[in-house]
Amino acid sequence: MVVGMKFCGFDLVAWRGFMFSLFILNFVFCCQLILLQPLVAAIDGKTGDAATLFERVSQSIKVKKYSEALADLNAAIGADPTISEAYWRRASVLRQLCRYEDSEKSYKKFLEMKPGNSAAAKELSQLYQAQNAFDSSNSLFETGEFSKALEHIDKVVLVFSPACTKAKLLKARLLIASKDYSSAISEAGYILKEEEDNLEALLLRGRAYYYLADHDVSIRHYQKGLRLDPEHGELKKAYFGLKNLLKKTKSADDNASKGKLRLAVEEYKAAIALDPNHTSHNVNLHLGLCKVLVKLGRGQDAVTSCNEVLEIDGDSVEALKQRGEAKLLIEDWEGAVADLKSAYEKSPQDMDIREALMRAEKSLKLSQRKDWYKILGISKTASMSEIKKAYKKLALQWHPDKNVDNREEAEAKFREIAAAYEILGDEDKRTKYDRGEDIEEMGGMGGGGFNPFGGGQQFTFHFEGGFPGGEGGFPGGFGGFHF
């Protein structure tokens, strides 16, 4: 009985040692199976052959799961480095992702294993073309040759590397630089469909909406990006820059509406200076500035501001109207009529434009008639005695008999002086003239005016006391005109 227990005791200890060793070996074996499972699955797949692996890779590529395709290919190569086709497939995927250096290595490895494969050699050549096109596009972007850069990057995105995110981002930047904002929105949108948290795509799409003056949508893109990365430098700059622009714009508009015109001028200018290239928003700032400057009577400055508006939007009725008003201030009558007529043609129901056009046409008409005050060399407030005195002096100076050597010029000048006196020397005619009314007998206007030499008659001009140096009048038979 005791011996049996010893025997049994001996067996129990041995059995425990045996079972412990078996457990350790089993644990190690299981760990090896776990570690080797991806490699085995990569080669065998569910059906256990390489064809299934490559089919799975192809399906991953079709649904644009390139990282999964690469993981399968890397696992397969790790498990069996002799699978040549895996290198080729990997090279192709890496080329599509524009990981050109890694792709080149895989192509070369495949060609070492399968020398003379023309298809792989051709793809390697395309890789070099893609790399060259991408580098050229970057260089042209830096030098501002955006159209040429787009031609190169399209080759990358559309032909050689359609899965290349950084090429698509470069294209979006180029489209913004080319001011094709709608296309930039689409290009960045494609990226965000595949990578909804791509910060650069959010920035670029927000910037494109910004330049279209769709500020609310722009802000939403910036905010989403900042929620993902609150310290992203470019997103912060874009977001706070836009908020500052909107704040200054509102302040300028508010001051303009409250009549604080000089303050509004400074704030409009400050808002424009924040981003001179933001034309779709600045067009409104320039227009607001033009209106304020017209109200301040600063005609030339207002013309400059309205010119900025019309360079951006040549069909702006309000800008044409305001520029017409500004030109009236600087007495550019013809320019004012042209602008206001163009505005009226675009908006014939606008009575304010019609009234301004009538004023401009009247001013133009008045500007085209002779300035009788200027002809007599007197002011518009001259008294009747001053008018008569000026007339006597000029009539003596330009009497044809006193200007034998330039008789034709003197006769024309003398007619003009006499016509000026006929209007200004008559209180009723002078009043009508000053009001801008048409007077048919305004000498020389309309061809039927005053003519001291008309009708073939002889005239003798008698002034009180006579002309100095004369004996009862000038020789030559001028007579019959008296004060």
C-alpha cells in the first residue's frame, strides 16, 4: 500500500511536468499560427491559391481601397518573395498613388525576375513620364504658368496616377490660381468623397467658395477642418481672415447708411485692402465706396471706384448710374450722358436714372452753347454797365477797320462780341440764357443769330463820344448800331 502511494506519488509529479511542457509547446505553436495566418491567407485566400489573392487585390482597387490591396500584396511577398506577379501588381498600385520611388523599385524587382517583359517595361516608362509631369506641374505652378501646369497635372490625374491625392490637391490649387473656382470645388469634392477628413481638401474647397463670395459655405468648410485640427495654421488664417472681412464690410455699410460718410470711406478702403484679389466681394465694396464718394462730392475719386466695379462687372447698372453722377460732378458731360444712357437702356423703369440722364443731357447741351460771359470777359454776376463797358472795349479792339491785316478774323470776332452783347445786354434774354433756356436769336446758334454784317447793308457804329481816334465813325461804311 505504501509502495503504491510512492509509485502513485512518483507518477503524479512526472505527469505534472509532462503536462506543463505540453502546454508551453502548444502555446508557442498557437502564437506561430496567429502570426503566420495573414501570410498564409495572403497566398492561399479562402480557396488557397494565388489567383484568389490577385482577384481580391483587383476588387480592392476597383473600390479604391488601395491600402488593402497593398497590404495583401506586401503580405504575399513577405510570405513568398518568389511571387513575381505580386511585385508587378504592387508597382502598379504604387504608381497610381504616385509613390513613384517605391513603384520604381517594385517594377525593377519584377523585371529582374522576369526580364524582357515588355508590358512591365512600358509601365515603368509611363511611371517616369508621370513623375516628370508631376514635377513639371509643380515647377510651372511656382512660376505662375497655371495653364501649362494644369496640362501636365491632368496627365497625372487622368492617365498615369488616378488615385494620387496629392496630384488632385495640386490640381485644385491650380484651378483656384486660374480663378476657375467651380472646377476647384468639384476637384476638392472628389477628394472629400474618398477622404472626408482631408484637411487640405477642406481648406481648398472652402477657399474656392470664398472667392465665389459664398462665405457661409466657406466658413463651414473651415470650421470642419478646425474641429479636426484646431491648430491648423492655414485653416485658422483663412477662417479668421474671412470673419474680419465680413466684420469690416458690415461696419462700412452701417456707417454709410447712418450718414457717417468719411468714416465709411476709410472702412471700405480697409476692407478692400484685406484681400484685393477677392473680386466677387470687392465689387460690392467698390460700389459702396463709389456711392459714398458721390455723396461727398468727390467726383474723380468716385469715378475711379466705379471703374473698379465695371472692370469686374461691366453690366452693373448701379455702377453706370453712380459713375454718371460722378462725371456730372467733374463736368464730364458727354461721359455722364453716355453712362446714364447705358444704365437707362438696361433699366428703363428706373426713374432715378431717367431724371439723372435728363440733367446730364441738359448740362451737355448747355456746355455746347457759347459762353457769352466768357466772350465778353466778364463774370456771370456782372452789372449792365459792366457788360456795356466790356462790349465797347472789345468792339473797338476787334473792329474790322482797325484790323486790316487780319480782317476775316476780326469780322468773326466782332460778330461774336456783338452777339454776346445782344443776349447779355437784354435783361429778358439774359435771364433766359442764365436759366439754360433755348433762345433762337442767340447770335450764331442755329444759324439764325445776330449778324452785324448781314443783308449787305452798310452800318456805322455810333458810341457815346465816338470811338477814340475816329471822325464820326470808322471808315468802311459800318453804321446803324446804337446803344
